Amino acid sequence: MTSIRFNSAACDLCQQCVEKCPFGALSIGAEGMSINEKCRMCGVCVKTCPHRAITFEQTPSRDGAVKDQWKGILVYAEQEAGALHPVTFELIGEARRLAAKVGYDVYAVLVGGEGTAANAEKLLPYGVKEVFVYEHPGFTGFKADCYADAMADCISQLRPSVVLIGATALGRSLAPRLSVRFHTGLTADCTKLDMRPSTDLVQIRPAFGGNVMAQILITDARPQFATVRYRVMDRAAKVPDPTGKVTRMPVTDAMARSGIEVLELRQLVREKSIEEEDILVVAGRGAKNEEGVALCRRLAEALGGQLCFTRPMAESGLGDPSHQIGLSGRTVRSKLIITCGVSGAIQFAAGMNGSDCIVAINTDPEALIFNIASYCIVDDLFTVVPALLERLSAAEKEGE
Amino acid sequence: MKILVCMKQVPATSQVEVDPETGSLKRLGTDTRTNPYDLSALETALRLREQLGGTVTVLTMGPAQAESMMRDAYMMGADDAVILSDRKFAGSDVLATSYTLSQGVRLLGGADLILCGRQTTDGDTAQIGPALAEHLGIPHAAWVSEITSADEKGIEVVQNLASVEQRSRLNWPCLLTVELNSVVPRLPSYRLKRETADRPIRIVGFDELPERNLSLCGLVGSPTRVEKMFPPAAKAKNVHLEGGPEQEADALVAILREKKLLETEVRA
């Protein structure tokens, strides 16, 4: 159970807390600060107090009493340039799978400027019970401090057992503030989740650069925060009879007040990222030189996909580092990935082994890549790829 | 202008294996290095000091061996170095680490600007910076790729948030986490090495922290528990296509066609 503790010795009666409280729940009298029933435990006062006279106090409980008071799974629905980030649908899919194991419901929350409520409606077909919307012109652009205030407001009212946030640049900036505010645990960049009957969330994430997987639990604190890697979980399917609703939450000007002033938002002009691509061809060290890379590029083009690289290729300058796959590069989950001359070190494999169909072409029959490949071709890419290109161009002519 | 830089000494390599039988780690080398992201944070701090004046203090939590990292920071131009070191801090997760660091910041009387690297190369969480900002109740901007201007009142930064580039202004006090390639860290200077050879490095234990709250530090103050470690799984299906390039290409094209993965089918 969390409560607000007030240390009158530290207070110098500056009244900033009274002023900042979005709900008008604080007053200062002869007895020092008092909190009335309007308090929603949003923590703005805790954050505001320059003397740390106000703190959250978590009464430790090991008998499960805390767990019973926190139910359901809340998904943070990230928006990017006014559109829902695709990781949101993956989080909802995973949340529904986990929720089904313990009879929980799945909720979502959106924070943002104009158009946020319209995006909220788009989540209902995916089986979310209630979508909470914090829309305010002050939420345009990402401001970690006031986004955290809005999320804290939602969490303190809903009291979810689990909060899932995409492990994007935005999510990994927001989640730590929330876990500190609720004095609870947060696991970063999870690649696998499970739910125990005790409602403890099993969080699995790569550690030591992906050489080891760590299984992490938060057994004595709620809510359980996890950021989840994009393109790892399966997208939610639509449900036949969606019954969810969108609830607009009141946003006070105080809640939208931020120490961050957004001066400019610029949409980066970019092609489809390799994470979004359905078909990928990877050139590894076996592609040797520019000629080999060009062959692989032609194969990618013939298949209508993009060319990617392993780390050695990116480092040698033959490959574009922004198209590097692996733990130190991108994680992809394409429908088809054809690796050419890739040995398949575990750091590379971890960045692509979620792909549906893995084809490996390598002259070395012992190459690790063959352990994870769906289809293995132990042969030279300099002869196989041209043979493939021939057939693909023939197929295209047929199609015309 | 008072600038604090949070740094961490990390293992020099992430090559580590797990014994699949016992689940215990087969040891990492004992070589250490400074987390490369933190060098960018320190460089950013030094450049801001050149522009605005003031001091740069480096703060870390870790064993006393971190002293070698602090010596390097002095050689790059840091003014002061503080190591939070106590057995009571052992086993800290993000919450406890960021709390302990926030206590260190308070002990030093706060700062106008706190700089962190975007992430470490051993933990990879990218969470300590934002968590520290929350403990201190100050705004933060994470994943900063560029600082466009800074003055007595605040700072203008550029952040890359996936497909959007955001330019924002934050007033002091605030916290930034910076990208690895946002600046090129300077090399340690021999002149500074000689000048700072006798400069002390302050080591702060639990008893010196302002709040001395044991329930928030170390393993006790860490809500997350690592239940086990295991090696990443390899999944295998392994259908071999054989018979020379021509047959192999035929077989693969047939498979791709069947799976509707050829572009002609995808387009249709």
C-alpha cells in the first residue's frame, strides 16, 4: 500500500505543492500539510517539493495483499508524429495473451496533442476493455515530465498489475520516471514475457549484449513495469465483437505544464525501415567484396525487399551501418530473410531469428547460421545467387 | 554553472557464457573500461564549461577501482570526481542505483545540469538517467543527438525519437542523456595528467548520504530480482536444399512461390 508521507520538519511553507496539485487536494494549515480525498496519488507534490518533505511511502507487504489491489494490464499506446506506433498493437496482443492466463482485462492509455482521442478509437477492435485518453495541446511533442504525470494519474486510478510500454526511444525515456514514482521495478527491453498464477510477470531480456538471457521478477511491488522490444511480440488480432470504450480523462493545465518546451518537430524523411520490411537479404563476410554485395543487392531488389548487413560488413565499410542486423544493430522479424555468406554468430542471430522463413547460403557446412535456418543451401553464393536472379527475372516476365 | 556527469566503469567485453547445467555465469574478463557513451557525456560537459564557465564533476557508483576511470576523467579535464562506494550499495537495480545517485547529487548540493550517457554497454537499459531525473524532480531529455545552443538560463537540444526529430528547450536544472556519436570525446592529455596527479578523488560511503535510508539502497531497495540466467535458445528446422546451384535455386524459388513470397505474387 502506498501512502503520502509529509515531513513537517523539512517543510518551509513555500506552498509550491498546494499550487501545483492538479486536483486541489492539498492545503497547509496549522498542523502542516494535509491531504484530502481528492488526492489521486499522482505524485506531482512529491516531485514539486524542493525540500523533499513529501514522499511516497510503500508499506512493505509480503503476504500478497498488495498484489490483490492491483489488477489488469495497462498498455501505453505510443504515438509517433500523430499516428499510433505499431509496437502498440504488439503490446496489446501480448497483454491479451498474458491477461487470459489470470483472468485480467487489458486497458490502454494515450497521452498526446490533438488527434489523440481519434487514435484511441482505433484500438477498440483489438479487444481492449477501456482506452484512457489524455489529450491537451500541451502534450504535443514528447515531454517526459508531463507525460509521466498523465500516466501516473491513469495508473493511480486504474491500479493495474502490469504496465507494458514499447522499448522505443520514447518508451525507455518515460518508463523509468514512472517506476521511480511508484517505487517499483522496471525491466528494460524485454523480448519474452509470461504470467504466473500468482500474477507475477516473468520478464526475460537479453543481458551482456545478448550473450545471456536474464529472467526477472518483481514479486513484492506493484505495478510491474516492463518495456518490450518492438517486432518481437505478435500483433493483436481483431476480436469479433469489440465491447471496449474510450474514456476521455480530464487534463488540468497544471498536468500539462512542463519544464520542456518543444520548439520544433520534424518528420524525418525516410524509406521503409528494415524493421518494417517483409523481405530482407543479408550480405555477410562471405560476400567478400563490392561485387558480392552488388549480387546480394540485386537479389534484394528482385525480391522487392531490402539489403542488410552483418556487423563485420558494416564495420569494414562495405555495408551501411544503419542496415546492420544484430544485437548492436537492428532487430528484424521479416517474413523472409535470405542470408548470403553469413556465419550466424549468436549476436547476429538474436537480431533476426524471429523471422518466419530463414534461408541460409554459406559454403561452410559447419556455419552456425544453419542451426537456425529453415532452408539450408551449403554452396557458394557467387553461383547460387546468379542462378536465383535468373529464375526471378524469368518469373517476373511471366507475371507481366 | 555546475555540471555533473554520471559515469560507469563497465567490463571491457560482453563475451560471457552461461553454464547450461548450473545457470551460473562463466566469468567475464576482469578488464574494465569506461562506458563509451559516458565519454560523450563528459565531452559534452567539458564543451559546455568552455562556453559557459563553471565546473564539471564526475559522479559514479561502484567499487573503489573506479578510481582509474576518474583519473582518466581528470586527464580529459574534469574538475572533481566522486565515487559512491559501499557494500550496502551492492545488488542495486535501476531503482536503487538511481536513488543512490540522486543522494550523491544532493550531497554535492545539486547541479544546474546532469549529463549521462544514453546507456551502458553492460546493462543496456538506458533507464538510469530518466530515473535519476525523476528522483530529483527535474525535467530530462533522453537520447540527445545534438546540443544546438546553451546560455545562462537553459539549453536547446535535438532528440531523435524514431521517425521524428524533436528540438526542445529545457531550463536549468535539467538532465540529459546523450548519444554515443553526438560528440567525439577528446583524448586524455599528458599535461592534465601531470597537473591532476595529486588531485584527490572523493569516496563517499552510505553513512555520508543525506537520507541514510538503507531500505532504498542495494539489494533491499531493488524491487526486481534476477531469477535465473540462461543461454539464448537456437531454433532449428534445417531443410537442406542440395544438388548444385541450379537445382538449389529451382528448389528455393519453388518454396518462395508456394509461400507467396515472390514479388510478383506479393504485388498481385
